[in-house]
Amino acid sequence: MVQGSLKKKAGTGPKRPRALGPKPGPRQIAPKKQSLIKQQKMTKKLTAGLVSKTERNLAQKAGHLELLAGGKKDKKKENGNKGGK
């Protein structure tokens, strides 16, 4: 004898992500060999240089961004200092 209808599962609705924002990336284990440590330091230094150069280039093209160094305002300051001396 059937007592009643079957109960539906609670989790059948649309799923939403619990945490907003970026997901944590994969963890990196620091290298132990000296050659790999030197290589990692060199890569970090070169990457930082490329990023700063790119930001400076973008600031020069935009010219109106105050957050980035190297815009039109910085050029005016440099030209004013050179001409005054």
C-alpha cells in the first residue's frame, strides 16, 4: 500500500556560485635548486620591467590618466624643468 507521493529532492533548482570574485589559483611550490631560484628571480625582474614599460606606453597614448606615470602632465613637468636650467 502506498502511503503518499514521493518527496522531491531539495537541490534540483539552478545552482549559484557561493563565493563571488576570482577563484583561488593553483598553489606553487618554491624551487629548492639554486639554478631554478636564479631563473625565477630573473623571470620576475624581467616581467616587472615589461609590465612597467607597457603601463608607461599606455599612459603616453592616453595622456589623461593621472594614475599612470608618463602621461602628458609628466612630459610638461620634464620639459619645464629642462628649459628652466
